[in-house]
Amino acid sequence: MMSMIKTSSISTGGLRLTAGSNPTRKPNRVVVQSLNSSPLGGTNKPILSLKPIHILAERTVKSTFSEAGPISRDLRCKALHKDEEEKPPASSSAQKVKIGIYFATWWALNVVFNIYNKKVLNAFPYPWLTSTLSLAMGSLIMLVSWGIRIAETPKTDFDFWKALAPVAVAHTIGHVAATVSMSKVAVSFTHIIKSAEPAFSVIVSRFLLGETFPVPVYLSLVPIIGGCALAAVTELNFNMIGFMGAMISNLAFVFRNIFSKKGMKGKSVSGMNYYACLSILSLIILTPFAIAMEGPKLWAAGWQKAVADIGPNFVWWVAAQSVFYHLYNQVSYMSLDEISPLTFSIGNTMKRISVIVSSIIIFHTPVQPVNALGAAIAILGTFLYSQAKQ
């Protein structure tokens, strides 16, 4: 195994490193050819290995000397046994295609959800039940998927659900608040206000968590806040409940992200299963509140009126908005397993643009030039924020 490799060697503190030129391996590997118990880095422990170790030379060997001899040695490297292969990096072009598919699917599902959700709310103005049905459908889809083993069942314990509980509470509030907002105002207006979420994130992180940010991050909040304010004051169909619903949704989702980062560290659950568990717990939390806020009597009367006005298509709208809500969120959580938070943030900004533009076209939402300018400024600020966070 060793004789197949042409070598040239260096020696450091009793550790003999041999640079390998095996054509099947990368040239930046070296092999531990011989070892002894000489001190290395100030320790007297011998370094023992029964197998040749291939060392990935990510750091150079640095030594400092004085007249009395060597003072310190710093060896930093990544070691693999010969029978342990490092996974080759994925093709750059293939990764770009994969990310592109994720984004296109995410945006398309989100646009379809928002269209059907608004259609349902126009005919059936009960956002608490609509929100509950969205979570119920997602929970049902995943329970069936686990039952017939289309998806791998997550391995969870009490600590997992305990850590997930505050995330689910914040997710439930954010989901209901956004639905209430869209029941009162245009879809485009809700998403313009929701583009201010980075501002809430910075404010909460700064004053409640004590985090500090670079100056460009704070400066990026100026167009976000200014653009949202301009869009709000020039909105033709402004409604305070709709405006406050979007604002509360922003705040709730910021806390959802904070709780998720703090409580879910070290939890080995995939993005798809994580969101499935989040949906199930949110459904349990939301159901009693939905009954208390609206109730079966209002739902029954509203349902009969909607079916009478729209026809059987109304049932399809409800089913579609529920399914697409789960699917777009599931894809977004799955994409977090594949892309960086910065790329995700940029993708989220572009998603809002696609939703705003498509909803204006489909619902023929009247937009004044100054209102469109405010939306553009707010979205530009969101993009600048994602760049500044980098």
C-alpha cells in the first residue's frame, strides 16, 4: 500500500510526513510514514496509528526558532485513513441547477398558494379556520408519508418537542397574523409590509439579545422602513387590521427564527421533517384558539354562503390553498439544507417580488406610481440588507 506511492518527505518533531503522488489521490495529501514518541507541540504523548494516514494539507506547518532551538510547532491538518475517502465536492454547475430548481419550485408554489388563499378569504372571511386548515392538511400529508414510508420518520424525543414548542408558538402567531392581514388588504400590500422583517430582526437582536451589526446593516434599514412607510400611506385600500396583521407576523417570525436557532442546535432532523413536526405542533396550539375566535356556527354559515356564491370550485380552492401552503413551506425548509442563509435570504426577497407582481396582475390591484415606488424601495432595502449581512 505504501510502496505504490512515490514520496518526498519532511520531518517535524518526530512526525515524518510523506507527500504522496498517488495518481488516484489529490496532490495535497501526505502520508504518515513513521511515528515515534518524541514531544510534539509541548506534549509527551506518543502518536500511534496502525494504518497509513492521508493528511489533507489545509494548513502549513509553522515553526518558530530561537538561538536555543525550536520554541513551538503548529501543525493543523485533516487526517483520513487510506480506506476513508473524502467525499468529492459536487459539480458547481450541478449545484447551481439544483438551487435553481429549489428556487423556481419555491416561488411557484408560493405564488399559487397566495392566489388561492386570497380567493378563499374573499369568499370565506374566516382567517382563523383557513389558517387551521392549512396546518391540518400539511400535518395529514406528512403523517401519511411517514405511515407508508414515502418519507423517513424523524427520530425525536421529549427534548426535541420541548425545544420546538416556542418555535411553534411563534410560527402559529405569525401564520395567523399574515392570514388575517390578507383577509383585509391586498396580497401585494401584505407582502410589501412583510418585506420589513429584516428591520424587526435587527431591532429585536440589538435591543433584546444585545447583538451588534456592521454599519451597512443599519443603513440598509433606511430604505426598508422608508419604502414600507411610503407604500402604506399611499395604499388605496389601506386597512389598519391588515397593516397590523402583517407587522405582527414580521415580529412573530423573527422570534420563530431566534427560538429555532437557540433551541434546535444539535437536533439531527431534516428540513422536511422539521417543518412537518412544526406544523403538527402548531396545529395543536392553534385549533382551540380558532374555535374560540370564530367557532363552528360562523364557519357553517360562511361555508354555505361561499358554496352558494362560488359553487363546487370553492372546495377546490380551500384544498389547493391548504396543500400549496404546506408544499411551499416544506420546499423552503428543505432548501435550507442545501444553500447558505445568505442565498436563502436573497431567494426570499425575489419570492416577494414574484408574489407582489403576480397578485397585482391576477387580482387587478390598483397601484399608484408612488405606491409602486415605495414597494420597490422596500424590496431594494431588503436585498441590500442581505448583502450587508454577508
